[in-house]
Amino acid sequence: MVIDVSRCTGCYCCFTACKDEYWDNDYPPYSAAQPKHGQFWIDLVKKERGAYPWVKVAYIPVLCMQCDDAPCVKAAKNGAVYKRPDGIVIIDPEKAVGQRQIVNACPYHLIFWNEEKQLPQKCTFCVQRLEERETPKCVQVCPSGALMFGDLEDPKSEVSKIVASGKTEALNPEHKNKPRVYYLSVPKLFIAGSVVYGDVDECAEGVSVTLIDQSTGKPMETSTNNFGDFEFDGLGGGKYSVKFESKGYTAKTVDVDLKIDRHLGVVNLTGAKP
Ligand code: SF4
Ligand code: SF4
């Protein structure tokens, strides 16, 4: 699965569809019915970024990452958690009864404990639907195309092409479990601000803004919109220079030591128009 975070609107259709598919429904031998409350096999992590006057919100869909090096498989006894040849990790709903240690093994905290059944449970990529040549339910209902699903072995599939582009990343690479859910546009840091022409006290539209990463010297360019606003998103932490240039005005450079999302406030450009 490939998840494009920039396309997710936080509508919760996937969340609701997953509950509809699994609440009170058994799919032997892959999953037992999910309880009505307390389990979210796909969930949304809401991430608020920045501060007034520049606040952004991202919704990050999370579900079992189907790890190639899965600690849940290692933690299970009697082969109760196994990886299928197609890469999907399954918790056997009979063999896993009573094996609470499986819940604690997942570094992403994406396994849930069913108290009534004494059973660990999680997303199965809707394997029962795949057998009917359907996509997982969350993928089917996502109205914005944020969730993409396919066969990575098929070089012509959409997911193969996206992963081959090298633009995807793991959600928590520090876990090092070789996850098979690939993410695009995971929120990072931004530098934003508003530019005004000081002599006329008006929003400065079309100002050329150049961001230079001081460690690499690599530049990024944008220009201000009709409100005089600009933004560079997807940045890593570190030291940057932001240069503002507009014909007839004195160029200005602001240095930024980026540790958290930054709005530079109002940047005044001064100098006589030609
Ligand atoms: S995300 Fe957690 S439950 Fe899923 S395969 Fe990896 S370790 Fe197991
Ligand atoms: S259905 Fe799609 S857009 Fe809606 S919350 Fe889920 S991933 Fe995001």
C-alpha cells in the first residue's frame, strides 16, 4: 500500500468502512469479528503544525505496516502470526488466543487486544476481499485517492511505479522493520512568511523568494502570492537563508535555524521604486 498524506482530508471514510467490514463479521481463517468499540485497524493520526498565524493540519492514516521483518511474528508461539507469500502478515484467530505478548511486540502499536475473545487482532489488508479480486475496503472508499494498493511484483502497477520513483518513505524508519506500507508527503518542517512593500504598506505579490540550505548550498525557489505570502514545506531541520528580491527594492536575507515550523512574520522590503 502507498499512502499519500497530502491527499488525505481526514474524512474518516476509511475508518468507518473498516469498522463496517469487521465489526461482528468473522473471516476465517484470517480474522475473527472485531468488537464494536476500542479497535481501529486503520486510524488517523492528526498532526497540527505551526502556530498563529500559520497553522496547518495533516491527517496520517496508519494501519498494520505488514513488516517484512515483523516482531509480531517473532513474538508469537505455535506459528500464530505468519507472513503469507504475498507479504501479508496474518494473526491466526485460533492459534493466537491467549497470546497477549503479540500486542506488545508491535512497535507501531497497531495490534489490539480483544478482551472477550482473549485475542490479538489487527488489519489483514482485507485478504478475504483480495481473494475476490477486490481492493481493501479502506482503499475502495477513500474519496481522495490517498490510499493506493497493488502488486509490488508487477512493475506496471501504480504502487510499483510510485515506490520505484524513490519518493516514498517509511512512517517510523527508526523501527527498522522493513514496512510494506509506503508513505508520500509525510509532514516535515516549513518556513513561511508574509512580505509587504514598506513604502506603500501593501502586500508584496510576485516577490522572488530563494531558500538556501546552508549545509548543502542547495537552493529552492518560490514567489509570494497576492497576499504577499510564501511557504517552503517538506524541510529537514538545520540552518537556512531566505532571500527576498523584487525589482526596485533592496534585497533582504533572513537566516533561520530551523528546529520547529517557522513563520517569519512580516518581512518589509524597502527602497524606492524605479
Ligand atoms: S506493523 Fe506491527 S502488527 Fe503489523 S506486521 Fe509490523 S509489527 Fe506486526
Ligand atoms: S478515506 Fe481517504 S481521505 Fe478519508 S480519512 Fe481515509 S485516507 Fe483520508
